[in-house]
Amino acid sequence: MENFYIEGSKGIYFIPTVNFNADTGVCELSGESYLEETIKFYTPLIQWLERYFEEVGKPLTFNFKLTYFNTSSSKCIVDILNLLKKYKDKGHDVTVNWYYDDSVEDIEDELEEVEDFMLETGLEINLIPMSKARDKESKDNKKNQGDK
Amino acid sequence: MQEQATDYKYIIEELKADVFAISYLGAIDRNLLALMAKNIEEKTAETTPTATKKIFKVFIELSQNIALYSAERGISSDSHSSGQGIIIFKELNEYFLVFTGNMASKSDVIALTKKIDSINAMSHKELRDFKRKMRNLKHTDMGRGNIGLIQVALVSGNPIEYKVIPLDEEKSFVIIASKINKN
């Protein structure tokens, strides 16, 4: 199954970056999602996930790294989470991570939003501060350089 | 229609009478939203970073409301049919204000004001519960701008203010305002 990639844009279109990898089972949605035609944008993402579940059927990790999203996008995020929940309920290994920017003072709104996603879909979402993720990435890079 | 545009010209002048930061009148499209959002971010990010994110969210939801639901349509810069209206962003001493104004049919105005009244009567928890309930409906059953307005109330933490100015037998000009505290 082919991978799925869309380059995000912040200037005019507010499109998030989509990076779905069928080989590793890691899917990432990052950047900003303030689209007007949300369903049109998110439908291929949902279709790709449905195909992955049918054709690949391996564990899946979904990383959300969204900094801004509108309510119309949040409806599509719920659709994705509901789909992941169904896959998990069938006995598959599903991990959902939500990365948030802990460098800003007011993160209550965002954390509340993630809590609502969990309540709404019954799916567990791991909250990961971006600073922690960056530290880990930096340590991994150093380790890799040391290995070489 | 030209006549209608003239009719609400005085309302716009009235809205702009105080000191304002950014205002726009016309078809709402993504180019415009991006430009205004960038200006708002630049204007507020340094002095009030905590409010910037809230302003941005409120601004996007209210402007997309015009783009989708205004009774007056225009052709946007990217050649799409889009709702026409006015967006004003103001900075005052204690808070920021995001105003939008657009034409709407009398029946839409009745439904909209009823919706805003019920949103304003809800606590923070009730708003969250209501948002989850609405979001779980099918896309087609979600209703016009429901979640957007709930989100505006949740993010701003203040009641949504509105004013309806009848223009003729069928149409009114509706102004929606959201106040975002600086701290």
C-alpha cells in the first residue's frame, strides 16, 4: 500500500501536513487546519485509513501535532478517532498521541479540547509536551551520531 | 444589491467610529482571512500572547460564519461564491473585540438569535457537553454554524453579543460581537 503525503501550508490555505506511512504504521497530522472545505480535505485521509485497516492490518500510531484547528476540522478529527476506536475494539494495536506546545502559558483550552475528544470517542489519547518530544529527538540524534 | 448595501452603510460607519485596528467589508475568502489573521497576530502577539490564540480562533469561526451563511453573496478573490459581510477587530483598554456583520433572512435571524441566547445561558461545562453532542451528529445534521458559535463562547469566556437591524420585510443586518479579555 502506498504512503500518503500532503505538504501543509500556513500562508493562505491553512492546510495541515499529512504524513501517513503504510510501512511503519505511523500517521501524522501537523500544522494548522483552518479549512473551509474540511470534508473534501479529510475524506481521502479517512479512506486511506480504512484501506490500511483492510489491506495492511498492522499496529497503528497516530500523532496529532496540530497547533490550530477550527471547529469544522475538529468534527473530522472526531471522525478519525472514531475510526481508530473501531479498529482498536477489533483487537488491533492502536496508539494515539497528542503533542501540545507547553512553551505557551495558556494551554488549558487545548488540553480541554483533547479531553473532550477522549470523552466523545472513548479512545485513550496520550498527551505529550512538545518540549519533551524535542528533547527525545535531540538525544536520539546524538545517539545516532555516536553510533556512526 | 446596491440598495441594501447603501442601507447598512451607516451601520458600518457607526461600527468604525471608534478607534479600530483592522476592518474589512466584502466577500470573505481564504486570502483575506489569512491576511487579517496575520495582521491580528502581529498586532497582539508581543503584548498579549495569551489572548492572541483566542482572538485567532474567534476571528476564524466568526468570519467563516459569514463566508458560509451570509444572505449576500459576492465573488471572492479566488473566484468562488462567498458570503459578504464586514469584519472588525478592535483593541480597547481591557479587552479585544471581534465584530462581524452580515445580511440574513428574517427566519435565519430568528434561529440564530435563539441559538445565541441558549449558548449565553450555558455554563462552561454545559457548553462543552453541548459541543460534544453537536459534534457527534452527522455532518449534514450539525446545523448552521452551531459548533462555531459554541466554540466562540467557550474560547472567549464571555457571552456573545448581537444586534439585529431590520433592513426590509425579508432581510436584516445582524452584528455578532465577541469580547476577549487581555488577561
